[in-house]
Amino acid sequence: MGTAEPNLEEFFEEKKRVRNPLVPVGAFVTAGVLTAGLISFRQGNSRLGQVLMRARVVVQGATVALMVGTAYYYGDNPWQSR
């Protein structure tokens, strides 16, 4: 029973992980705006809460666009057929 199991990493090419430092910043800003919006709704200030929820959508969209742009720039285009 001495068969060695194949290592999955051997089957896939080595990929360099690229990290964009602005993505975690965008995630924290999104979480902060969401929290502030929920607090505003809870305190009864629905107008401010609505503005903050719209701001959250914008910040969250910018963060996702940054993630996709970083992946595209470094050659990991998910829409490109191989």
C-alpha cells in the first residue's frame, strides 16, 4: 500500500499572487459606511441612512471594479478563453 498520492499543486501551473492594497481599504470603507447607515436607520434618521446606503453601493462597486481591474491587468482575465 505504499502508493504516493499525487500532489494537486503539481497539476496546476505556478501562479503569482498579486495583492492590491486598495482592495482591503475598500472593504473596510464599505463595512464602515454600511454600519453607519444601519445605525442611522436604527436612530430614526432615515434620510441620512438612505444616503449612506447609496454611498455603500458606490463604494462597494468601486471595490469590485478594482478587484476585476487588478485581475485583468495582471493577466487573469476570467472572460478570456484559453
